[in-house]
Amino acid sequence: MPIPANKAIVGSNAFAHSSGIHQDGVLKNCENYEIMIPQSIGLKEVLLNLTSRSGRAAVKHRMEEMGYQEQDYNPYSLYAAFLKLADKKARYSITIWKP
């Protein structure tokens, strides 16, 4: 029987974050919002869903993942452009942790 994604503790969305404050907290220390590691329920990763609710920390993290340094772009104009695009799109998931 498939487990619903929104099922507490064991659903795949239990380790997916889309709120800016949650994303920032998870980037700083996963234990801020997660009481266990994803592997304890068979998942391999933690996801940050980039949405219109995402904050600057998640966008900056994604830019670093793609190889950009903060001096390569203007964080304020990038974030403003990101919000415009995010309002049009549903979501974009990025992995922040893998075993």
C-alpha cells in the first residue's frame, strides 16, 4: 500500500521544506526542524522546494550549488526576479543533503 506524501513522519514530504524560515533553519542546522534523519524512514535526502514562500537563504544556497559566488550577482535583484518567476511556477525542488 503506497504511503501518502503528506503522511506525518513517514511521508516523503516530511523532509521537504518550502517556507523561508524553515529552509533557513534547516540550512543552518537540520535538527532545528527535523527530529530524525531521513534514512531512518528510508528516504535518502532532504528537499528544499523553491516557491514564492522561499527566502533569500534558499535562493543563495541554490546559487552556491550551481557554482556562483555572492559577488557574481546582485542578491536583491536576483531575489526580486526569483519571486516574479516563483509566482508563475508551482515549485522547484533542490536536494540539500545526501548520504
